[in-house]
Amino acid sequence: MKLGNVFTKERAVNALKSVGKLRLKISHDSMITFSALLLILFIAFTVRIFPMRWEIQTGTMHLSEFDPYHQYSLAKYMVEHGLISPYWPTQWINKQRWYPDGINMAITYPTLAMTAAFFYDIVSFLGVNIDLMSFCALFPVIMGTLACLIIYFLGKDIGGRSVGLFASLFLALSAPYIQRTSLGFFDDETIGVLTLILFSLLFLRAIEEDRPVGSTIKYSIGSAAALAYFILGWGAAYYPIDLVVLFVFVLLLLRRYRRRILLSYSITFGLGLLIAINAPYITTGYLTAAAVLPVAGLFALLCLFEILPYLVSLRAKATFMALLLGGLAGSFVLLWRIGRIESVAGKFLSVIDPLVRAVSPLIESVAEHRISSWGSMYYDFGIMIVFFAVSFYFVLRDPTDKNLFLLLFGLTALYFGCSMVRLLLILAPAFSLLAAVGTIGVLKPFITLLKEPSKIASKKKFGLEHVGKEFSGTAVFMVFLILMTNFAISPQSGGIPKVLTQSYAPITITAGSLPISPQEPVREWMDMLVWTKSNLNSGTVVCAWWDYGNWLAILGNVTSLADNATINNTSIENIGFTFMANETESVKMLKLYDAKYILVFTTLGLSSSTSGTAVTEAGYGDEGKWTWMAKISGQSTHKSDWSGWDWTDESTFGKYANTTTYWPGNWAWNERGYNTTIYRLMTWARTLYCNAQGVIDPDAGNATGAVNPTTGAVNPVPQYFVPAYIAGLTLTPSDASSKYGGLIPLVCLYEIKYPTG
């Protein structure tokens, strides 16, 4: 018994020593790393929650931009009717949008809405009192923070803890990524970038040769699940698919084939695609898409590399290769001939070839679809571009599998980011990883010098001079200053950090769709939507430009004709015709849609004149968008069916004063332009504001109508449209100056009075 007690005491003491050693180990590098990572995640969360300042003042949280409301409506339906209810047993056709046909919500990627609905149900079950819209507004903030955590592990696998921490910090403060993960941005990108990073992490771990087979299978299953989740969540899933195909193909070219790659590749794509095509919206046709077919081709090539060593004779190898390549070519030709190969969709093709977008005004009218200029990229990424460029040297100097993947990731993401402004989002994680590699690569020799006890001697003209630790310390400090100029001073944006301007901005509707950070929420759009919700019903059809369709249907509870889903180009062209035609032709088109109201959004800017305070067009509302209405409707293929539809672009309605670049002050309307419906509706609202506030309207039209009492100028009176409610008429010039930076938003709802007979 005593001997047993001695053994028991020794075990206890040894156990305590082990705990002490573990605690001592954790308290050094691991604890420093953990603390730094925790601080980075706190920063990532905080900068994305900044718009809360304005939401608190509104009394509720909103979603940003326009598309997130589409995702919200899908999540709301799932919460109320079940997670798969929009898809099964019957597909949900939402008749309140895209009247009269409605929109088939079952053609929406399910992952984002389903994930949010699932976690909202859990949160509600636990007793947390939060409405669904507020939960959806917070969702991207959480996902953006998690992405910063996952990229740490990816960076750590590539270059160690330091690279992981810097990559996490750079992504946390990446302006393009903040824009898509800040409060309210509840859209596909919320989970898309996170899943892209996770998929890359799991696949790279799966192909590591020094892992046990069981571990490889687990990571391969994980990467398959991430791939399936990506495919069902974002149309950009073609990118990670083809990126990995390209990466594995390069490994084969470099003679780095190993059986582990075949195993991981087979499980990842076999299982991932199998899950995806059996889920809602994605069908088996996805497998024969032009962007997905290379998966099968590379799989056959991997099988060839696996079998060739077992074929002894050269004749057998040649015969097998000929049969395999012939079979692949024959299969491709057969699928192509029977029409089973789906071409790359227009918007994806336009990313590969940006010139394709030039022939589609509908695509070009969206600012985020435009080609990125180098100036805009520098504005977004700042001086960190230097470290991004330098990183390619360090990556190529040590071409491991992971570094090769990072190289391909960076180059392809850079190309697509340059092709389309929106895809700077995909460049953000690649840029963060490469910039982290470049930063550590530059700092490493100086840090090594700081750790060296001795000095390095260098021969000078007048003798030997020692380079000590102060030289390395200065170099490290200079790198620190460079990073500070990127995140704290930002000379490329006039001294204000881009990360701050990107994060510390209100949600779109809270800013009244104005490009400003007001002192308080801009109420005009919210007032209009409250008015329609209170005074109209869900079946009331309201015509407006497609940007505002989701706001009207989901927040205003009326029926809209079009929105950002852009599922019916003909409807958008017809709306463009409605605004650009004269009133007589416009009401004919509106009657086909049973429209009861028409809405325009116009913005005014305060100015001074010798006679007092004046207003002019600011260009942030429909007065800045009408040229796209003219171009999109002018490109219509069915315009010959309507009289008066004889324009192709804005040139029919006036001319540019100085250049071919449009802004309101550089445009001179002609007689036909003065008679367009859009001009009359915007100008009449401006007249009513001038009458209400006693300010001058120097930009009056020349058509017959009411007289401006201040200047005596004449503005056109709409013949078939009567103001029902105009939000913004009560905004005084002094309030506009102090609260909205001198801008006056007018959200104008007109009731349609159809001619009799």
C-alpha cells in the first residue's frame, strides 16, 4: 500500500509538472500568436459594424444596397415555411415582384438564405429576441470575421504563423472585402469568399504527402463539402473549380504527380459535384458546363499518370494514351453535337473577355461591372501593392506545391479583379496572402540581423564601418511606417484611410442612396416606403427604374415590375421606354402592366445665385441614370412594335455641351427631351420643391406649364401623372446643408391618371 501511495504521489507530481510545462509553453509564442489573432478578429468585427451608428438612430437595422433584400425574402420564406419550402414540394413564385409573371425564387442559390434561416431558428429557439432583418444584417459581419480566422490557418500552412497573422490583418482591413462584408451586405459574397479560403485550405492539406491516408480522406471530404457549399451559394464557383484544375495540371507538368493527388482530387470533385447536382437549383447540366468539363478531362489525365508506370512496353503506353485521348475527344465532340455542353453564361464570359460587356448596356449600367483601372486598384489597396509585387519573387524562389497554388491564385485573381470592379473581392484574399508573404520576405533578413549578437562589417571607401542592429531596427520601422500609411494615413485617398471611408459609411437606404456620410439618417426613402406600406396594398403595381424594385416590394409592400435580379430584359427595356417616351406613349405601356403609380428619384444640390439660394441637379438619382434608360431601351429587339420607339441611345434627346462624358450640367436637352416622361416627372418635383421652400430653379424647362414664382421660369406640368406623395418637400435648405451635405433627395410617387376613351 505504501509503495502504491508513493507511485500515486509521483504520478500526481509528474502530472502537475507536465501541466506547468504545457502552461509555460502556451504562455510564450502560442499565447502571443493567440492574442494577436484575437486582436485582429476584434478589429475585423469592429470595422464592419461601424454603420451601426446610423442604424441605431433609425430604430431598426436595414440591409445594404439592393440584392440583399432578395436574399432576405428567401430566408424569410424559409423561416416561415421550412428550409426547403421555396424548392419543394412546389416552387415558390413570388408574384409581388416582376409583375405580371412574378419571379421563381427556386432559381436562387440556396446556401446563404438557408444558412441564415437555420441559424436564426437556433438563435430564436435559445430565446434571443432579434428580428430576422437585423440578424441578416449582422450575418455578413460574422462571416467576414470568420474568413479572417480561416485565412490565418491558410497563411500559416503556406509561410508560418507570421504570414498567417499578416494575411489575417490585411484581409480584415481590405477595403474591397469590407465593402462586401460590412453590416447589412447580406449577399452571396458573404459566404463566397469564406468558402473559397476554406476550400483552398482543406484541399492543400489533403494533398500533403506526409499525412496519413486517413487524414487525407478526411480533408478531402471536407474540401468536397466546402466545394458543394460554394457551388450552391455563389455563381462564381467556376473560379475555385478551374483554379484547382489548373493547379493540379501544373503539378503534372512539373512531374509532381503522386497517388495522393489522385485520391484527393477524386474525392473532392466526385463527392462535391455529386452533392451539388442533387441539391435545389443545380442540375446534372452543371457537369457538362464548359467551365466544369475540364474536371473530367484532368481526372482522366490523372488516371493516365497512375496507370502508365504499370505498362511495361512503349507500344502499350502509346496505345493506351491514344485510346484515352481519343475517347476524351470523341466524348467532347459527341456532347457538343447533341447540345449537352452548356456554354459559359454571358456574365462569366464577360469576365474573361471584358470587351463583351461593351455591347450590353444593361451590364455596363452597373458600376461594379466596369473594368478596374490601376488608379482604382491603388486607391483600394494602397502601398501594399509593392509588397504584393515583391511576393512573387519569394514565391518563385521556393516553388513548393502551396507556393505554386498561391502564385496561380494571385495571378488569376489579379486578372479577374482587373477585368471587373466587383471581382476585386476575389482578389482580396489572394492579395492578403501574397502581401503577407512579401512583407515577411522583406522583413526576414532584418529581423535575423536583430537577433544576431554580432555586427556585420562592410567595406567603405575610407575604412571599415559596422552595420549594427540599429540599421535593421530602422528598416523594420520603415516597413511599419509603410503599413501605417496604408491603414492609417492613406495618401492615395487624401489622408483618410480607404478602410475607414469604406467601413464608416451608412447603409445605402439609410444614406438615402446618396454618396455621403450624413450627420443623421436620410429619411426620404424610408418615409416613402413607410407611406406606400401604410397607404397602398401589396397588389398595387408601382413602376420604377429597376434599381428600386426590391425596396418597393419588400420594404414598401407594393408590387414592382423589375429589380436587380434582372431575370427579364424585356421588362427592363419596357420600363426604359416608359420613362423615355412622351406621356401619351408611356401610359399605353403602363396600362399593359396595370400600373397604378410611377416613381422617380431625383437629387438636387444647393447653390447660390445673385437672387438667393438656388438648386440644380446633383446627378445621384434618375437624373444621372436616365441615359442608361435610353441606351438599354434603345437596344431592344422588339422596339419596332411601338410607335415613337426610334432611338438607340441618349443622343436623340439632346447633346453634350463640352465632352462626351455625361453629367447633368454637361447636357443640353432638346425639344424631344423636354417632352420625355422622365424629364417631366423629375422637373415637376423640382418645381414643387422650389415652390415649397422658396428657392430658385435656374434650370427650368421650356415647355408650357406652371410658372416658378421666384424666377418666372416655366416648367412642364405632367399631363397624366399627379403627385401622390413626394418625400423631401419638407426638407429645408438649412437642414439639407447641416445634415445631408447640401444635397436634397426627392423620392417622388405619382398616381397615373389614364386618359378616358
